Amino acid sequence: MSTASTQQISPEEAVRRVAQAREALVSEVHKVIIGQDEMIEQMLICLFARGHCLTIGVPGLAKTLTVATLAQALRMKFSRIQFTPDLMPSDITGTEIIDQDPATGQRTFRFVRGPVFANIVLADEINRTPPKTQAALLQAMQEYEVTVAGQTYKLEQPFFVMATQNPIEQEGTYPLPEAQLDRFMLSINIGYPTRAEEREIVMSTTQVSRHEVRAVLHAQDILWIQQLVRAVPASQHMVDYAVDLVRATRPKEPPSPEFVKNWLAWGAGPRAAQYLILGAKARAIMHGRYAVTAEDIRALAFPVLRHRIFTNFNADAEGIDVDQIIEKLLETVPEPTYGEKISPKPKTDRQPAAAPAAAPATAIPQPAAAVGLQAPRFGPVPAPPTAPVAPTGATFVPQSPGAASVATPPQMPTATPPQTPVTIPPQAPVAAPSYPPAAASGAPLASPPGTPAAGHPPMATPPTPAQPGRPTPVPIATPPGVGSRAAPASPPPPPPPPSR
């Protein structure tokens, strides 16, 4: 595969060739490495996305052998640096030596390149050297250049650093600082092989036969794939998903879940979201797809975030590690919906139609009033200007605004004698509560002349002055229910004897 022959090919053909290159590389590596499919795939993702990886595993899991085998399959310059406590930065970057010309005897300084000037650099046991020596790789990993004695030297592309680290042995080691951990795109955890894989490892490594690894890709092919990976489209909602995942790891940010605030002391930075998208693009094109999916981002969440988030004492006391927190984050953070969000302008346009209470405040349509529709049960109902005013004490029957304009006699409220009592001002002070004591003694009381009983219409009799001379003490038998509070069931008893 050459760059000149692939410049004018179609996108479908380019994706197909990248998928074929991935299958060829995996096939060559599996000639020596048995199992570890996830580790090999993540290493290829780092290589195709122009990143670096940190491989963590116990001794004997073929970390160093995998990197060396991959370098053979790529036909690129490979160098290995064994990090030790006495390693110096000049042992990595290179140093200047005094060179003497044999002919003239003149002495000059000459720069001798270090092992960092290679395409694939294996930093074996990187945590065994002091931070001063570890920092010698910072400029090379980020800017792809090395500065020695005031002179800057460019590194040959492609440049790829694979570092290994032993998680068991901590004595005499120097943990990588957070700034250098952030330079690594992926942190790859290597586990033990299965029983079948371990049996095959023992069978293949205890025999004489060995498989020869052939080179299937060159440096120019890797550069072309790296450019193609950055051209893979990633939709806006996929970018939002990656950003939401990274922002959810920050305990001091408002959108972070409660378990993040309890278990994490520090979250991931913006570089994590960048590597999530780049890794997802590389994974998509390696599997023959043309765009990034949510599955690609979820698959890269563990190696991208596990070395960028740091647990606090609460998580350590409860036995919670970063992988458990990342798994809980994937269950908590939802995937954004497809498409863009609705702008606020359409919401304001739909608001008047969705509010039914605003309809009565406007003018009521005339066709609705013509058919006699009732007014709504809520909202203010304005009274028509031509509505008649009912007299005092009369019952007012509300009508619809449209029907009130046509006033007919049957619709006018009228006061009828049985419904409206006539109040006489001179007799108003005579109240019914003055009679209960006499009623309790058993003697009936006669109502004052002309005084209507409470709750009954006045009697249609001549006025009181028309009957002069009637003795007042003599009780008058009245019909039941007229002029008395309680209607007697029988005629009143005779008056008591004079002796009493």
C-alpha cells in the first residue's frame, strides 16, 4: 500500500483497505502472541490515531514481546529503553560529545542521537526511573521534537511510544506524574490468559519451531492511515456524548453524579474528550465503518479515563477502583438524542395556543353568542353594557353576554310575593326571639297584629287600625302555621281559673 496509489481512491475503497491492513497486522502478531486480542486492538488504535499507550500488567504477559512483534510487522525503526534508577535524560534524548578531526586536530561538539530517535520506542518499566528522566519523554511525546543544548531536533514520523509498567512491585519505583500520564492516549490493562490460551502458550514456546513475522505495512502507509482517521466524520451528538462523559468525572462540576463527588478527588481534562473521539474514529474505520457510533465511545471509555481520574480516601476505604466508577458512569450518563435541540423561538410561538385561560380575555366571537353557548367556567366574563340592573333584594339570574342584549319579559328577573318578603319599617324591630320563653311554659302567644311570621308571607287582611276595640289579653285562635312560631295540632286549651 503506497500513498501515491491511494490518493485518488474512493472513501469506500479507503475504508476497505484500512480494514484489510488491520487484519493483516493482527494475523502477523498472532503468529507470536497467543490471545490478548483486546490489547493488540488498542495498540493499533493508538498507532492509527497518532497517540501513545501505557501498558500495565504483571510480569510474563508478553507486554514487551507484543511491542517488538508489532514493530517487525510494520517495518519501522524500533528502539527499546530499559528504565532504571540510574538512567539519565541524556541517555534517552542523546548528548553532545567532543569530536576531533584527525587531519587538522580541531575539536568540535557533535550531537549523538539517543534511542528516542526511532519510529516505535518501547519504554520498559518506565516507573523505575526518577521523574527527571521520565520528563525527558514529555517534549518528544507531545511536540515530536527533542531539544538538546539549545538545539531542537525533529523526530521522524510516525512516532509512537509504548511504555510498560508493573502494578505489583512498588518498592524502588517512581509513579508517573499526572502531567505525563495525561500524555498517554490509552492505559491498557492486561489480564491473565484463559486456560486454553495458556495451554497453547506452553505448547508453542517449548518447541523448536518458530514463526517468522513479515512486514505488511510501511511508515508511509501508517501516515496515510493517520490522516484518513482524522477524516472520519463524527456527528455532533457523538461529540456531546464524549464531552458529557468527561465532564461527569469532575467532582466539582455541577452535572457530576453524587457517587463521583463521593469517590473521586480529581477528574479528567479536555484531552480525554479529544482522545475519546480520535480513538472512536480509529476503531470505526478499523472495523469497516464510516462514522463514529456510541459503541465506539463506550469501548474507549475505560482505557482513556482510567489513568485520568483519581480516587479519594472514601473510594479506597470502600474498595472502589476506577474501572468500577467508569462502569457506573456509562450506566448513568445518557447518550444525547439525535439532531439539534429545538430553538426557543418556536416555543414562544406555540405558547399562546397552549394556554386556554387567555381565550376569555379576548373578544368572544359572535357566532358563539348567537347560538347561546355558555361562558367558560374560568376566566373573567365581562358584563354587557345593556344588561338590566335587578332591584334590591331580587334574585339575579346571570346570562351569556350575547343573549343579554335581547331582553324579553320572561327573561327579566321579577319579584314575586311568595319569594320576596315585604319589609315594613315600623314593624321591623319586632323580632321573633322574644317569644321562646312563653312557648316553653306551655301558653301560646298571639302574634302582634299585622306582624308576619318568620319565613311566611304576610296575611292578606285589613290593617290593624281597622279592628279597634278588640281586647288584647284575649287569645285569638289562629289557623295552623299563621301568626305563630309553632302550628298547634289541636284547638288551644281554655283559660286558667281565676284562682290561679
